[in-house]
Amino acid sequence: MEQYLPFLYVHPLFRGLAEEETLGLLHKMHALTRHYDKAQILWDLAKQTSFFGIVLEGSMLFAQEDWKGNRTIIGLFGAGDLLGENLSRSVEGLRHCQLHVRSKTTILALDSTILRTPGSTPHVQTLLLNLNGLQVERELLLLQKINYLGKRSTREKLLAYLAAQATRQGRREVVVPFTRQELADYLAVDRSAMCTELTHMQNDGLLRCDRHYFELLFSVPESS
């Protein structure tokens, strides 16, 4: 775990804590690194007990499949994102969601017992405040996804998603973390129809794209 300490010292979960205080909390939470291979299914919410962790390297898709086998991607977890604790509030309808490892991934697994212990220390209280803030950020991303899904057409969904990415990345040339199939699953559209629409959007002068790279040629609202 030592090689990841500089990353953890500046992680938002430990904001406001000195390095020695962060080390003390990691010790109390029995921090342990776990490694997962590409295509491995990391976690099934239906079997959840009490899992808390930080993605140190790699990425995973948080996805759900219906009874027909159709996949819906709910979100993407990459380096720095929290796992487990921020999903424990999930509603019953998300019980059968899973995390699919996209690339070789390392996670810092933590025991969350001290987060639920009455009379916690000031250091633990700071940790809880930071955790709540990170949970709010994740919930805002889910609300943003609901906004995409509320658009009536594939073009409107793509425009809303790309505009949000441009705002988040602070530039018109954006890098989308999804493959074409993953993006279609995220926006709940047909992949073939989406690719056709992207071609139309290029022909209409709205954007240029090449694999993960998009250059937006339309006006991006500040509130996207």
C-alpha cells in the first residue's frame, strides 16, 4: 500500500487530515489492497455485506441487466472513486447491479466499522463529513444521467451528455471514457442508431469525433 500513500494523502476522503492522521485511520480501517483482472465481475449488490473502498488504479462499469440480458450502464468508476459505502443506500431496484472490471484494477479495501461506532473521534468525524460530500457528488452524477435519459431523441441525449463533458473538462475537445457500445448502454440507446446519428451530427457541423475524442462545434450552455 506504501506506493499509493502520496495519492491517498491528497484524496478528498482525507481532506483536512494530516498525513499521520490519515495513516492512523487507514490502520484502524485495516486498509488492504486488492487486485482484479479485466472482465472480472467485482461485486454483486445482492450479495453485499459491508464494503468500502477506493479505486487506486483501473476502471469499472456499474451496470444492471434486465431479464432479457439487456445491459444498462449506470456509471463508471475510475481512480479516486469510492466503492461500496456510497452504493449502500441503493434502492431495491438496484440489488442486481454489478461492477465489471474494464482494465486491470487495484482497490484499497477498508473496514467501515469505525464509521458506525458511537462517540467517534474528531478524525473519524472529519472522515464522515468528507464521505458525505463525496456521496453527494456521486448522487449529482446520477441525477445528471437521469437528465440525459429524459431527452426524447438520441441526438438530444448525445448533445446533453457531450455538453456536460465539455463543462466538466473545461474545454470543447473532450475525451469520452466509454466505447461506442458502452456509451449506447449508458444513454439507453441502440448502438447502431447512435453511430448513425453521430455521423449525421458530423455532417450537420455539430461536432467532429474519432473514437474517444470529440470536438464540439456547437454552443455549450454554461449550466450543462
